[in-house]
Amino acid sequence: MRHYKRGRKLGTDASHTKAMKKNLVCALFLNDRIKTVEERAKEIRGDVDRVIGWAKRGDVHSRRLAIAALGDKDLVREIFQKVEQGMFADRNGGYTRILKLGNRKGDNASMVIMELVTEKVPVKKVEPKAAEGKKASAVKAKPVKASAAKAEAKAEAKAEVVEVEPEAEVEVELVEAEAEEPVEEVAAEEATEEEK
């Protein structure tokens, strides 16, 4: 039974598998892209992510762990410098990409290109819907009206009507302006989609 023996065997004994994975990870960091067998590429994904995670932490302990994993101080220094400059700052994982090439001619093994992902992560834009914008403005308008009524009652009692009314009007105008903006944006988006 293979208790506590996680990972793929890759057709070799344990020491050879360990050395092969270490060499593949070093080659990937040196060249930013390698061509290998699909199983080997999938096996080293976790090791690459782990080393980049250590580089993001950037402390001495993480540096020593990376040196132990890769066995090359100069390479670890380069990786840590790239990460300090913000290479993977916006990405929380998935630092590698695997592109399938097809099968190798001799033994029909599936070949892939594995590369480090250097593109920025696209930021998702949240666009409010027209119906939600109206509901939000209606909810906001109710407290404004209630506060305006309370303010007027207090103003009549204290005879300070002039100070309270301009504030209430400004709040109501802001709520109405917020309700109109999403509707105009949605109408503009619909117009561009129809043109396409």
C-alpha cells in the first residue's frame, strides 16, 4: 500500500521523480516556458505556485524554503526580485498555464507547453441594473422624506425654517440624480449592443 506517498510516480523511483520535478521547476523559472509531458506539467504546478507564494511573503524563512525546494540561490534571488517588483501582485493563484500540443510521435505521449502567466488579472466591473437603481433610490428617498418632515416640524417649533429646508432639498436632488444615472448608462449600453 502507498500510504503517505502522494503525487504521480512518473515512471521512475522516488528520488528520480523528486529530482525531475525540481529540475522542471527550475527550468520553468529560468525560461518562463518549457515543453514537457502533460503529467509532468500537472505535477509541478503545485510546486511552482508554492515557490511564488513564498516569494510573495518575502521573509527570510520563505527564502530559505525556496532555496531548499529549488537548490539554486541565484534563481531564488531572481524570483523574489521579480515578485517584489509586482510581477504576480494582482494574482492570487494560477501562476501557470498549460497549452496542449498533441501527442509525441515516438511513444504517443501527450505533450504540452507550460508557461508562467504574466498578464494582469482583468478587473470585473459591476454594473447596476436599472430596476435595482430605482429600488435603491426609492429606499433612499423614504428616509429623506421622513427626515424632511421631522426637520420641518422642528423648524416650525423653533422658527428656524430657513436653515432646515435647503438641506432637505439638496438630499432629495442627490437621490433623484443617482436614480437617473444608471438608467442612462443602461440605455447607452443597449444602444451599443444594437449597433453591433
